[in-house]
Amino acid sequence: MADAPVLVTERLRLRWLDQRDLPRFCELAGAPEVFETTLHVPSPYTIAHAREFMEHQRRAWERGQAYLVAIAMRESDEVIGAIGLELRRAMDRGELGFWVGVPYWNRGYATEAAGAVLGFGFEHLRLNRIWAGHFAGNEASGRVQQKLGMKFEGVLRQALKKGNTYHDDVVHAVLREEFEPKIKWEIEQL
Ligand SMILES: CC(C)(COP(=O)(O)OP(=O)(O)OC[C@H]1O[C@@H](n2cnc3c(N)ncnc32)[C@H](O)[C@@H]1OP(=O)(O)O)[C@@H](O)C(=O)NCCC(=O)NCCS
């Protein structure tokens, strides 16, 4: 099985995590602000977690279960976050998830990365529907999804449990037939 494609945007490169990224990746993933509004980012975030994620990226791609990549700066190659699509092949459906390290917030990076991943999901993975859920109150995540044309579909009441607390799950989605690309991206040719 070939490596997962590397997606390139104006400022970013979406690629598998590499051994050399691990310390910085742990530092960024380990921020309380990232832990608070995600379900699958452990805290504290150790090198072992990052290695596990690295292996999971490769295994999940090989099995056709997910496209999971690190978000890196295109010029410096420094890693700033992670993004991915969990695939439900039988339904031609993908679930989008992402996080960006706190020092890089509010510069449009999540929107740029997610726009590329949506395009890749529809054009290359031939998905029909891409959806995302976020904790009620996580306005930044909702904003990213809306900026990319994902439509608000509803609130799944107390569908999420984090620790001992239930949270409402706010769902947005976009269908292939209505998708309008907002972000320029391409697959890196080696
Ligand atoms: C959600 C997250 C990925 C956004 O990353 P980012 O790179 O800062 O996103 P962008 O800069 O592309 O866009 C953020 C948008 O949210 C807006 N925003 C930020 N904080 C906000 C708030 N508290 N209320 C409303 N809007 C907010 C920004 O103004 C921006 O919108 P704009 O371009 O219209 O001004 C980042 O905050 C993060 O990683 N959070 C922790 C993990 C997480 O929640 N992941 C999503 C799980 S579903």
C-alpha cells in the first residue's frame, strides 16, 4: 500500500507524522486548551501517545479506515497540529476532526487544512458526505466548519461524555453535490 498522499496548500503541508516531530507534537497536543474540546487527545500527552498516533495513521490508511495527517508549515516543515477523516466506507461517509496548537490559533490554519481535506475526501476518496461534530460552546470549531460551507444539521443532546460530564454534540456536514471548494490545494508529486 502506498503512503497516504501529502496535501499542499498555500501555507501548509499535510503529511504523516515523523519521528523528528514527536517532542513538539507532544508539547502542542498536551495543552489543556486542546484536551478540553477534543475526545481522543489524551492528557498528559506523552511520546508513547505520539508514537501510537504515528502507527495508527499508517495502519488506518492501509486498512482504508482513515486519512490522518499532521498539519505542518509548508516552508519550515514545523508541525502545528493534526487533522483527519475517519472513513465509513459502506456509507461513503467521512468524519472530519482536527486540532491546531494554541500558538497558531486564529490565523486560518484549521480552515486551510480542513478545506484541503474536504476536497481530498470528495475528489479522491469519492466520499458523498463529510460531517463533523463539536462540543457545544466550541465556537471556533463551528466557525471553521461553517466557513468551509458545512451546514448546521442539529444538536445531539448530551451525546458526548468527557470525564463525568455530558456535552451536547453540534453537527455540521457537507455533501458532495453541494461542496464548493474554498481552499486551493494539491497532492504533492514526488
Ligand atoms: C478549533 C481550532 C482547530 C481552530 O483552529 P484555528 O486555526 O484557530 O482556526 P481558524 O483560524 O481557521 O478559524 C477560527 C475561526 O473561529 C473564530 N473564533 C475563534 N475563537 C472564537 C470564539 N471564542 N467564538 C467565536 N468565534 C471564534 C475565529 O475568529 C475564526 O473565524 P474568522 O476567520 O471568521 O475570524 C482550534 O481552536 C483548536 O485546535 N481547538 C482545540 C481543539 C478543538 O477544539 N478541535 C476541534 C474539535 S471538533
